[in-house]
Amino acid sequence: MPVKIRLARHGRKRNAFYHIVVADSRSPRDGKYIERIGSYNPNTNPATINLDFDKALTWLGNGAQPTDTARAILSYEGVMMKKHLLEGVKKGAFDEAAAEEKYEAWKKEKEAKINAKKDGLSKSADEAAKARFEAEAKISADRAEAIAKKAADVEAAAKAEEAKEAGDAETATEEGAEGTEA
């Protein structure tokens, strides 16, 4: 019975969510499985992975073969690295303390990369929000300036109309005064 570590799809349409399972390779994708060892949510940035590290390492040690995607997830979480180091210990290349030291160094480096990515994403989101706010403030200022200019034009036209009416009234009174004198 060949055993595989693979993904079982869950979630709704266009919003996939996966369970990482150990299953017989002959069983259907979302069908019967032996054990669930984690979950994978690719909808978040970076993707959210919850994995039972010890169970995954045990199943790999027992001969379970991961699919390509499952292998990438296990590698990302460090299970494949730990398996590789444990095989080196079995072969006598180095002792268990050195293997643990190498794994911890790799894990610190990986966490630093992940934190840098998260910081970069939050920083870019903040910068994008700030740029949108500045663009909106500029548009608002331009709009306010256009409205003020239009109001000033209307006011100037009203004053010109009043002056014209006042000028017409003065002309009419002067003409009326001239007509009575004659």
C-alpha cells in the first residue's frame, strides 16, 4: 500500500483551503485518508500553513512520498531539511547535536526572511494608503479651487450686472431730467 502526503481540497468556489493528509495513493483526492497532519491556506499573503511537524517527519521516515505541492510545503516548513539532517546522522556524517545546530541556524534564517516579507508587505500597504490619501487630498484641493473660482466668477458677473443696472438707472434719470427741462 503506497502512502502519499498530499493536499485535500476544501473551501468554497474560488476560495480554496487545503488539508494536508496522509492517504493511500489509490484513494480519491478528497476521499478517505489515514491521518490529517495540517492545513494550508493559499488565500493569505504569505500563505498560512499549520503543520504537525513531528507527525510529518514520522510519516516521511516511514516511507510516505509527498506530492510536488506537499513537498514544497514540507520544505518551506523545514520538515524536509530535518529529514535530510537525520539521514546524515544515520550515515555517520555528523552527530545529532551538529544536526540540531544546523537545523536551528536554518530555521532562524527562514524566520528572518518570512518576517522581512511580512514587514515589506505591511510597509508597501502603508505607503499605498498614504499615496492614495495624498492623491485624494490633491483632487479635493483642486475641486475646492475650481469651486472658489466659479463662485468668484459668478460674484463678479453679479456685480457687473448690478453696476450695469445702476448705470442704466442713472442714465434713465438723466434722460428723464433732460426731457422735463426742454
